[in-house]
Amino acid sequence: MLIFLYGQDTYRSRQKLNEIIERYKKIHKSGLNLKYYDAKKTNFQDFKNEVQSSPMFKEKKLMILENVFLNYELKTSFLKDARKFIDLKDVILFYQDQPISQNDPLFIFLKKYAKTQEFKLLAGIKLKNWVKREFERCQTKADPLAIEKLINFVGNDLWQFSNEIKKLVSYKSKNKNSKVLSEDVELLVKPKIETDIFKTIEAIAQKNKAKALSLVYKHLERGDNSLYLLHMINFQFRNLLMAKDLIEKDKSYNAVLKESGFHPYVFKKIYWQAKKFSLWELKKIYQKIFQIDLKIKTGQLNPGIALDLLIAGI
């Protein structure tokens, strides 16, 4: 039997892989016929020898090949003998957590002959339901607004979601009747988007609109909320304007840091970015953001189009 697990959502695909392994161990308790191969370090002949060898205790073998698409020799050699593996009583599981071409001959073969499961990145209601189930699995209730904010902060990275949910559950564990609220998310979770926003601001400072737009599109493709993205750009430019105002008053680095109240690590980035703009430029940009935000709130402008107009107009 051939099994093929792949897709961008490596959290759920790895979870599925672990489920299969655990199920196998419960049935075949010796564990001696469970074989794992990192395809980057495996040659085809060693793998073929294992396939052809008799299993111990007459158990069914489970052989896991990880990232075989990265090993050209192994991949092409497997394809030459591919039909010999189709009706195996033992199980060969192909696990791929790296990008692959759907035109790859091995991909086409596995899609046709293997039990295949693709793990696409979750978005929309599917992502909300997944987050809700994770909280329920931890026997913790989460307010819908808290779930919404958590999604805005994290995006669709389930690895980070898992860590943040554990953190929030631990924080609320002292009070069993307490729900996870929106303010808890704000207190404990650092927005993933925040780090990338600095790169977008940097591109704007360099007058590189193409790069700034490219970074914005990457956020949107990843599933980030356009309104929240605009909010973060607004937030960062407000910080830059505040820092620049203090710099213009001939305040020292340490004096600006103390008066602004920023975390030293964050302030370092803000300080040097603020130096790249004039006070007039920052005021003009901030006014532009304010006008666009107002048009969105009054229904005159779509948030996605607003981001394009903002970057193009700066």
C-alpha cells in the first residue's frame, strides 16, 4: 500500500503522520518493523533492500520516506520500479513538507496509485472552526472576538496557533470558569504581522513602491485581514511620527526612548526608520492614512483597494 501526505499546512500533515505511526504502534507493538528514511540521506538500493526483506514477527512493515522529491536519484530510481510497489502488503508512506511541482512524474504517479491527502492552508470559517476545536480540546472556552483577534494576529500558521492557544489556556487555567477574551490575546500574543510591517515601512522609506506593494500582497495571499493590515501600517506610522517629533526637538537617543515609552528593541527600528523621513513627509502620510480609513468606515472604499491606493499615493 502507498500513502502520500503533502501540502502547505505542515502542522496538520505532520499531525496525520503521527496519527498513522501511533495507530501502527498499537497494532504492531514490537515497533521493529517501523522504518523511517530521510530521503536526503537515503539511496534507493538501501530502501529497496528493506522493502524486499522479510518483516520480523510476520508483522506488516511501515516505511516512511520523508521529502523524497528532494532526492533526484532516489526519486527516479523508484519510478523505474514503481509498479512493483503498488500492490505491496507492507506500507510505504511518502511524507512531503516541502513545495513540489504537480507536473513531477512521481507526484503524478502517487496521485494515481497512492492513498493521497493534501493539506491546504486553512482560511475563513475552516480556520475559525479549527481554532475553536483546539480550545475545546484544551477544555477552555474562547470568546468569538478573541478567536477573531487571534486569527488576525497569527494568520494561518497552525504551529504558532498551537503555541499561542497553549499559552492562553495556561493563563486562564487559574479560573476554570473564565473565557479567553480579546484583551487576553492582546496581552499575550505578539502579532506576526508586526515584524513584516517594518519591512513594508522600510520599502516605503526607500521610495520602493513595487517592493512595498509586493510585501502587502504577500500578507493578503497568506490570509491576513486587509483592515488589520491597514491598522498596523497606521499604528507604525503613528509611532514614527511621535518619534520624529521628539527627534526634531534635538532630543538624544536615550531621551527619545525614555519619553516615547517604547520597548528598546522596537524603538531601535522605529528610531532609524524615523530618521529616513522628514517630519513633513510623515505628517502627509499619516493624513493620507486617516483619509483612507475614513472612506473605508463610511463605505466609500474597499479595504483591499485602499491598501493599493495608500502605497501608490505615498
